[in-house]
Amino acid sequence: MSIFREKGTFTRRQFFKGSGMLAATIVISGVFAKFGYDAWAASDAYIEKRISGLYTLDEKMAIRKSHQNPEILQIYKDFLSPGEVKPVSEKAHHLLHTKYGQDIPELIKELHAHQHDAA
């Protein structure tokens, strides 16, 4: 078959065409790499600013811990562990932890029913 046979001649035009394509590919790759590096550096700078801003806001907060938040404590007393503050109650575990399954719709209905009863 002629498609598997190597051609013995490699013309000057083919050489320049191939080397031109290679050079163009290298230049384009370098440009994209530079853009990627700049975007990465910019995102790192943004992340650093965001982190410092969040820490600054956190330091200014009056209540910095969820177990000291009166609203959260009231939610536990009223619904998640009625009558007491018990963070590891069964209901709190099911509602506050990400879980997929058939028990989620029942808990959502119960929460809606509790909201309507309280109103």
C-alpha cells in the first residue's frame, strides 16, 4: 500500500511549512500561557484580599461563634431539640447535615408545619 510507505523526499517547502507551523504553535501557546499565568496571579491577589477582608469583618463581629448566637440557641430550643439546647440531636443532625434520601421531604414538611403552627 502506498499510504504506509515513506516518501523518500522531504522538500524545502515542506520543511519551512512545518517549521512555520511549529513556530506559530509555540508563539500562540506562549501567549495563552502568559494569559493563564496573569489570570492565576490576579486570582491569587483577589483571594488574599478577600481573606483579609473576611478576617477583618469577623474580628469586628459581636457574636463570632454560632454556639453563642441567641437566634441559633432559640432555634434549638424551639425546634431542633425542643426544650433544651442539644446540638447533636437527631433532628438537628438530619436537617443541618447535607444528606440525600427519602427522609428529607418528611423533615421539610415537618419544618413547614412547625412554622405554620408558630404563626
